[in-house]
Amino acid sequence: MTLKAFYWKYSVWAAILNTLSIVVFLFNRQYENTWLLYLGNFLFCAVVLMGVFKGYHRVHDTASLRSSTMMGIKITIYGILLAILLCVVALVINSMFTGLNDRGEPAQSGRGDVLFIILANTIAVNAILGALTAVIGATAVKKNQKTEAGKTLY
């Protein structure tokens, strides 16, 4: 498997798990259920972390700190792009059946700003947590913490 296919493999899984939490949130849209979106962010980060660990072991534990970090950043970027695409598809399908803004219900009932909540969560929270996970995962997996020398992957 090439390195780019490796990135896409983990990015697809991260995007799918994040989108599954969005779909579950769309079934019962209340502000009390926002934790479902954060659960999706957690699963996204777990896949990025697993990708960094597997990528580091893929080169027999000799990747440099910079390469491992960039691997996690690339998985995060590709995963966010795919998650945005899947999120928009889920929102379009949902709006066909229920509508994003139901005029019959007030905004406090959880229907007014669902588009902003979901897209901000998908883009901003995944970007910040994914980058943080990439950095922490790259430093945690490196065996020799004294130097950052190793194989360059990108």
C-alpha cells in the first residue's frame, strides 16, 4: 500500500465515524444531545491517533518526529475534507425530509442553527483536535525522545 493510500484509508474511517455521530444527532436535534457531536470528534481523533501509531510502526519504528506529525496532519486534513463532504450530503438529505429551519418551531427548540453547529463542529473542532492528536501521538510513539532524527516519510 502506498503512503497516499494509507492516508486516505484512515481519513475515510475518521470521516465516516464523525458523520455517523452527525446522523445520530440529526435524528434527535436538541441542545442536550450536542455531546453526540463531540463523541464524533473523539472518534475522529482516535482514528488519527491510530493512523499515526500504525504509520510509525509501518516503517519499523524509525520515522522522524516531523514525519510522524505530518502524517497525522495529513490524515486530519484529508479526513476533514471528506467529513465536510459527507456532512453536507447528510444535511441535504435531512433537509429534504425535515428542513433545516422549521418556521413552526422557535430557534430555542434546537432547529434554528443546526447548520452552523454541525459545520463548525466538523471543521473547527476536528481541525484543532486532529492537529493536537497528531502532535501528541507523534511524540508519544517515538522511542528515542532525545533526537528527532529518523526516516522522512513525506
